[in-house]
Amino acid sequence: MNLEEYFARTGYKGSTEKQDLETLTDIFQHHIRAVPFENLSIHCGEKITLDLEQVYNKIVRRKRGGWCMENNQLLGWVLRGLGYETSFLGAYVFNPHQNAYATLMTHLVVKVVIDGKAYVVDGGFGVSYQMWQPMELVSGKDQPQAPGVFRFTEKNGVWYLEKMRRKQYIPNQSFSNSDLLEKKECRKVYMFSLEPRTVEDFCFQCTYLQTSPESLFTKKSICTLQTTDGFRALIGWTLTETTYNYKENMDLVEFVTLEDEEVEKTLKEKFNITLERKLVPINVKGSYTI
């Protein structure tokens, strides 16, 4: 495990000497555009583990992606190795179908402190809720980014993240009512406290999310990757390509349904992923929106 090999994986060629916000942002953006947010291991007979060395081998050497506990653990390791002051936080993801936050702390994020100012770095949410820049940990301030306007709100020690999106242009109108399409313009994302967490705090959740029939991740095969102007996502057999601000204050959302034989070819061409085992795509109608 070494930083040079990680940077070769993400294509980052910038400074590794400065521990400033600009460098952090550059490293972060290279990660989210090279490393997919994906749960494909669940659907091709592999076990997802939180062991850092195995996460490193999977993402860096096997050129795979991972979910939040993998992506953000690796990012935290990288940033600590560069001298950043980092810690892990645990979040509860909002479920729009239940209109409630999860009761299980399933989302791991990284807190980074630079010159006394705290930021949240989250490289493991994917789709349209993936932040593109570290977010300043301050309550009530709109933080516009390419994906939309993000905002933290703090109440009684609990922090809430929400995102406001643009209007959407959907050329393929047969997908206009798809459960993969976010209907609300303002959407709650997750809530968290500032209590430091360890990777061990997520061991039960890691097993639960990949085995429980109630888990979103057993119901859907998911692979998403940020691009320079939007993101792409393969959920089950549905490929989505979104272009942010395609027209003034409007995002372009393009859908296409793949045949079985097109899925693995699309993973290679669109996400640079080659699987070692056979993928069984799945998309049980549910709560995953873009």
C-alpha cells in the first residue's frame, strides 16, 4: 500500500506537499471521477470487507469501486498519509419513501480540519447526491457546487445535509415517472453528529447491508461514477447519463435500458470496471433515486 500507486489509480499529478483546501479538493475530485460508487460485489458472489488492505487491493489494484465504507476509508487513509488532520463520522441516510432517516448508522464520512476550519469530505454517496467539493462544516450556509446547492443545518448537536437540484430535461419520456428519478427539488440526504467514529463501528452494518433482504444494496446492483460535467449510473439494467446545467438551470437526464449481454460491456466502457465473477443484475423497485 503506497500513495504513489493510489495516485496512479486516480490520475492525480498535483502537489502532495501542501495540506490546503485547494489540494484537498483536487485529490478528492480525482477520486470521485476515477473510483465508482458501487455494490457489485454483492451481486457477483464476493464479500465486502472493511479490512483496509483488502479495500486498497480492490480499489487501487483491481480497479474496482466500493461503497462509502470502502471509498471514504481509503480517502481517509490517503489524507492522513499526506498530513491532513482527519477523523471519521457516522451518518444516518434519509429514506424518501419512508420520509424518515434510517435508524441504523450506515454511512461513513471523513471530517478534515484545515487551519482550524472543519470540512466534510464524502466520496461515497454516488449519483446526484455526490458532493464535488469538500463542504465547510457550517450551519445554514448555501454551498453551490456543479451538482446543485448543498447545505448543512445544525440543530441540538445534530447536523443535517440537504441538496437543492435544478430542473430536469428527460428526452426519453417513458422514464419520466421512473423510481430512479428524483421528484423533489429539495431533498434531505443524511444526518450525523460530530462524535468521532472508527471503522469498527461499521462492522455490523457492513454485514447487514450486503445480506439483509431489506437492504437497498441487496435489492439493486449499483455502479455510479462522476464525470467532468455530470455522472453516469448503471442500476440493474438501466443506464443513466446526467449532464449538469445542460441548459440554463436545467440538467439533462438520459435513460437507456440494456440487454443482459450489454451490462458487463457497459461496465468496462463507461466505468472502467472488469469483474472477475459473473454479475447478476437486479433492480427491485424501491427507493434509489438520482
